[in-house]
Amino acid sequence: MKEIITESKREYYFTRLYIDVELFKRQRLTYMAIFGALGVLISLLLTIVGGLGILGILLGLFLTIFMGYIGYKWKYKELMDLAKLQDAKVGLIFPEFLQVYIGMLEVNPTGGVLNAMKMSIPYIKNPVKSRVIRLVYAISADGSTHNVRLALQEFGQYVGSIDAIRILDMIYMMYVDGIDNRTLDMASERIEELNRNSINVYVEKKKKALNLRGVPALIIGVVFVFGFVGILAVQYLQGALAI
């Protein structure tokens, strides 16, 4: 909730998801208008049913502003959900890439780290595939140890897990020191552990996402309840004052 209000990671989401910022702004305004219109309809309904007069107008103004604000923030929530979905996909696809990559090294250990990455590309799914292509291009353009380390670190930061960074550090060591069976075995064990952890995290996120699907209906229900209670309260007060 705090992130939805502050939007502190907005630029990070724009960069990670390659968002068209101007299109996103237009969509936010559209959402705000739609939710605001819904607020107007709810307030009109409550005013007609309750006969609140000036109080109905004030209530309608509040509901319109409140619903418009929800609509404005709703698009950002969708952006957050999209980023979480991509993170989950990356978390599942990255271990698959590593398994294919280690398999290529085992088949042709003399081909080297870079060649194994190139051979792995056809078997990788996006969005990880595009990042591996960038990684291969960066290493091919400058194969110095410093540049290779930076490229692998950037890839690890994109994946966003400590286990991924550690495995990529092992790949860097293979690039520098060469490939041997012991290193390949250690990398395979780490990859299997990473794969299990990724599946567990994905399942937990799916369960939370299912629980949150009822939030829009809940918000609308709460608005109706508060409006109904407000009408009853005002009518009760009017009746009490008339006595």
C-alpha cells in the first residue's frame, strides 16, 4: 500500500518493463475518468434514493474524488503487478537457461563460456533470452575480464536474486580459470537448488495473487456500505430533529 501511495519505484518499473511513459500517463487519466464517473453514478443513486439534498451533493463530490483517485492509482497497481509477473517469469526461466548452459558446457567444455552461451540462446524463453543476447554481445565486443565481470554482474542484478549472482560469479571464474568437472558439478548443484527455490516462490506469489483478485469488488462493496450507512444516519438525524 505504501508503494502505491508514494510510487517510489515508478522509474524503476518504467525502465525494467520498457514502458511508454506518455501512453501510461494517458491511460492513467482514462482510468481516473472511468472510476470518477462510477463515483458520480453511485452518488446520484444514493442521493435519489436517500433524498439527501445538499448532503447528497457533498457526498457525491467526495465519492467522485475518492473513486477518481482510486482509478488514478489503479493503473500504477497494474504496473506493479506486471513487474511482479515478469520477476516471477525471470525467476523460473533463469534456472532453465542455466541448465541448458551447463549442458552445453558438459557436451563441449573446450568451446568455452561464451560459445556455450551462444549455443544456449535458441533454447531460452523471453524475457531472459533478450538479456542473454545482450550479455553475449557485450562479452563478444570486449572480452576483457573486467568487462565480462561487469556484464555478468548486470545480468545478475536483472535477475535479482543472491543465488543467481553467486552462480554467475562461478561462470565468471570458469571464464577466467577455465572449465573443469568439479566446477561444473558445483554449478549443477547450485542450479538445482535455485530451481527448487524459484518454483516455491512462484507458487507462493500465485496464491497471494489469487487472494487479491477480490479487492476491486471489496472496494466497491465498502463504498456502497458506507454510503448506505450514511443515508440511514442522516435520515435518523433528520427524524430526531423533527421531533
